[in-house]
Amino acid sequence: MAASASGPQTLVLEEAVRLACGRSLESVEVAYETFGTLEDAGGNAVLVCHALSGDAHVASGPGPAGSERPGWWEGMAGPGLPIDTDRYFVICANVLGGCSGTTGPGSVDPSTGERYGLRFPLVTIEDMVEVQARLLDSLGVDRLLAVVGGSMGGMQALAWASRYPERVNAVVAAATTGRIGAQAIAFNEVGRAAILADPAFNGGDYELDLPPAEGLAIARMVGHITYLSQESMREKFGRRLRDRDEHAFEFVSEFEVESYLAYQGRRFVERFDANTYLYMTKAMDYFDWQPPKSMLPRFLVTSFTSDWLFPTAQAREIVRVLLERDAEVTFAEIASPYGHDAFLLETERHGALVAAFLARALEDGRCLGGAL
Amino acid sequence: MAASASGPQTLVLEEAVRLACGRSLESVEVAYETFGTLEDAGGNAVLVCHALSGDAHVASGPGPAGSERPGWWEGMAGPGLPIDTDRYFVICANVLGGCSGTTGPGSVDPSTGERYGLRFPLVTIEDMVEVQARLLDSLGVDRLLAVVGGSMGGMQALAWASRYPERVNAVVAAATTGRIGAQAIAFNEVGRAAILADPAFNGGDYELDLPPAEGLAIARMVGHITYLSQESMREKFGRRLRDRDEHAFEFVSEFEVESYLAYQGRRFVERFDANTYLYMTKAMDYFDWQPPKSMLPRFLVTSFTSDWLFPTAQAREIVRVLLERDAEVTFAEIASPYGHDAFLLETERHGALVAAFLARALEDGRCLGGAL
């Protein structure tokens, strides 16, 4: 059983997906990419789970034209990198509810011929995992060497350990939490309120080329502040003015940090869907991890000192409940000024930990005769 | 020269106010309240400066009907309280650009007969101080025993020391900063963006009873998160659901923190003007304090451990530059879980410091023969 690297693909699930909310989705498509080669013994498969605004394109290449664009974890996944596509068969799929190829609120409901919009069912992190499991079935991956994710991707990695403990050998949960706190829920709610208040939102029924751009941009601006640290914002922007020496005394973007946020907001609207933003944030709000009771995989839990969105205390809480269950846990808090974004940026120090953890998991699996 | 307690009053300035932006306001009204009695020697006057959403009503009573409603610093100012209206003649005025009686963007421009809206000039913290100085002139207060303020009010207190060092004996700067950082500017900009994006905003030309309610509410929600600490939000709300045991799987407010924020947003719209919100946040963004070179008053600088909006490091920076100038500075960081709001809530511990500081300033003034 060997699969070659394939680039962007789409899988149509054969059976309906029953969701945590009680509803079912009869027709689900999954956009995914794979990198590297699945070994005959099947023991080198690594599922990478993306965060709120990510997609299946975790790394550049291989594949058809366009696949050379940088992936969202470019320094972490690829040939010779910590998630080494020369050694591992790496799978990354756009999550259920997403807007980059997998079925979500922007998809057409086959029962009506119209886009779902807010008629799309609310999905949970566990629902995302269920769809990923179906994808692995179709790829012939019975068992994962590891599931790896940061932020909302880390939530999926944790959920994998609980929902399919028999299919996961190792879990990397980076910059994540078993449950977000009141402040993070509050920031998510502000973003949702900004989208819902935009007249272009129209109850979720907008044309995809006429999105609630202002509301989504504001949501992204709020989010972006929470991804950075006070320290990194001070270093990066301070109180510098952009293209001027004196204050404008007008309501224009004049501080660099204002221009930067406005730019981030605009750019996000070009690549992300407002309805999906609502669904992703709600999935994060709902996530309330119950660790597995048995067959615990080994864990690597990482946090970053300046991450105030998913702070180290919440990572330590994951570690605490795992140790209570006698799990094998490696925990590292990495010193970084980059806030929550550090899990994307600190590929060197973080990458060394992930590389060693995955290599050891692979080695131990081989010592067990490849049976994992 | 003695003035009695008077309750709400309005002063019409006799001369135009020239502003930092270069423009002038020909006609300025100032809404203010006074409490207590100005001593003949004039040495017991205390100016209290309010924060972004405050007004002249620092404490309940005395005055006509309605003045019994609680003031915004109710536990701090009043008979027998730290800012003791039995001992001090306490003055508090709505700031220039405000929406509680003092001339601001909601006022009618006498030259056009229309509301200013965004045609109102941008005002600075120093412009606010200038108007307060005119008010003191009219009240016969040549010199202040102290100027006291927290947050944006603390900025005004600092600006008083620089602009009128000869008129200030003591300064209380609570939970404030000489200049806000990139993160605080960013949060202010998000709030402004939400207001500007609301179609009801109409470029600032809205009827006061048809305000950009959704935009202003979102701005307040963002602000409110920054006034609380992660710790206090966790204590107060955690992940508790409101009026339900299970998730709704709909886009409704279901976590208590969501309901609370939505309520704070709605309530704010009832009492505050969106244009003024723009002007106040911009004044804070612009503030860049240059300490006085001579005649420095004595200072009490306070900060609160969990205040991440105006963190202790920024208070320490104020202290540092004051000590470089050989000023007499008392600094205290007060342990509190309440975030930036602590300056309003920690009236006991914070109040004891303020009370002692003011009493000593009064005593020292009297030892100098009342000449201050």
C-alpha cells in the first residue's frame, strides 16, 4: 500500500456525516493535499491540522501549477524540514465548514440548489476530525504516526486522541488549549458581531464576490491583535507614523499599526469567507476537551511565552490531565516575543522539538516491527 | 473668595480656544460640577479629570434633582471619602469634545447652525486641559491643590503638570501612561473602524436619536474586554452558558460573557455619542507626554497589577522621567485582579493612598502659610 505525493485533491465522501449538533450532512467534499510517500507498512502517515484561517496547503509543492506558492507552515513542513516530507506521508485537509474546498457554508446545499449560508449546521472540532478520519479511510491510512496542529489545529489534534485513540500514535498540540477562556470567547464574539452587523452580510446570504467586507475586515483586525504580543507590536510598530512626520488631525490611518491592521483586514477578505469565520470561531468556543480514558498516544504539548490568547497556563492544564492518566507527555514552553503567531513563526526552536518527537515516534514504531 | 457646592453648571467661555491642530473654537461651553467649598485662601481646590466615557458627575450630590445618581468615582469622591468633599473644593468638568454638556462634535456649530459632526476639530489632551484652565479662571481658582485622574483622566493630570506647572501643587496619575503603545492604538482603531463602517454613521452626520448603534456597541465591546483582565473574566464568566445547559448550535449569545458584552454595548449606546468616541480615542492615541522642565509638582503615580491596557511598565516610565527631573514621586503598584477597571473599583486600597497624598499636600500647603 503506497501512495505518491499528489498535490491538491478532492474527495467526495460516500456516506453522510452525522454531526454533534444532531444534524447530518449528506454530501461532503474534502479538499486535501498530500506530500511524500506512504510506506508499505503504513506507519509514516502524519496528519497536519490547520488553524482558523488555514487550508490544505500546509507547504509548497508538489503538484500542479500553483502548488509552488508557500504553504501556511512553510518552514515546518517540507523536504528535510521538521515535518519531513522525505520521511513522512503528510496529509493536510481543509476543515469541515471551511472555505478552501471542503464543504462549508459557502457550498451549495444539494437539497435546495442554493448556498447553505447560515443554514449550514454548526460544526464542532470533533466533526472536523470525523471528516478527516473518513479521508484517511479513503487513503488507506488506518493509523497515524502522528497528528500535528497549532491553535485550532491543536484542538483537532487533541480531539483525535479522544475520538480515535486506536488510530493515533502521537499527538503534537502546539499553542492550543483544551477550552478557550472567557476573554477569547469575547474576542470571537466581537468578530462575529462585526460580521453580523455589516449590511452586506444579509443574514449570511451574500454573493461570494459581494461579501460583508467591512465586517470581516474588522473581525480580522481584532483577531490579528490577539495573535501578536504587546511586545512584538511595540517592536514592530511602536508609535511610528506612516508616511508623515506630524499628526494629520483627521480620522485617517496615520500610525503604522493602523495601516498594517487595515491592510491585514483587506487582504483577509480576498481569501476568506465571512460565514466560515463565524463557524470556525463558534467551533473554537464550543471545544471542551475530554481526554481519552485509555490507549493514550504520546503527546508533545508546546506553548509560547508571549502567547496571551492561548497562554501557557492552558497548555499546562492539558499536561496536567494527561499526566493524571499516566500519558507520556513532553511539554515545552518556548521563549518567543511573537505571541500566538509564534507557532507559525518559531519554526527553528519549535521545529527542532517537533522533528525529534516525530523521529522518535517513527523509530519506536519500527522497533515494534512496524505494527505501531 | 469662596464658592459653595453647586451641582451641575455650564460655563460659556468668553474667548475663543486655540487648539493644537491650529484651528480655533470660537464658542465653547463647559459642563461641570463642583462639590464642597473653596476656602478663602483658595488652597483646597482639587480638579478631577474623567476617562473616556466619563462626565462631570464624579460623585452623587449635591445639587438639584438627578444629582443623587451615583457618580463615576462614587467610592472615591464625596464627604469623608479619599477625595473628601468636606475638605476639598472638588471640580469635575466634561472634557472638550465630550458628549455630556461640554462642546463637542454633537454640538451645533454657530457658524453654520448645524451639528459639527466630523467637522469638529480633533482635540488633544492638552486642549482639554486648556478648557479646564479657563473654567478654573472663572471659578477664581488660580492654583490647584491637586489634579487627579485615571486612564485618560490621568493623561490630563500629567498634561496639567506640563502646561501649567505654576498652577498645580500635586498630581495623581492613576492607571495611565505618558503614551499608549501600538496594541492600545490598534484596539482604538478597531473601535473607530466599527463606528465608521456602520451605515447609520453617515460620515458623522446622524441624528442623535438615530446613532450608529451597532458600530458604537462593537467599539464598546472591544474596549470593555481591554478594561477587564483575563483573570477577572475567567472568575466572572468562565465558560458558563446563560439560561441553558447545552449549546444552542445557533449563532446566538449563549455564553454569559457574550450576553454581558452585548448588554454593555447596548447600554453604552444609550448614554454615549459615537462621534465623541472617535474624538476621545484619537486624543489618547495622540497623547505623547513631555514632562515639565521646572516647577514640578509632587506626583502620586499608581498602577494595577492586572491592567494590561495601561500596564505597570508604562507607569514606571512616567516615574523614571520624573525622577530624572528630581521630582517628588510616590509610586505604587496595587495588586488587583480587575484589570484597567481597577482604578474605578479598588477604591479602598487605592483610595487610602490618594487620601494620604492629598492630605499631605494640603498640610504642606498650609505650613507654607496657605500660599501653596
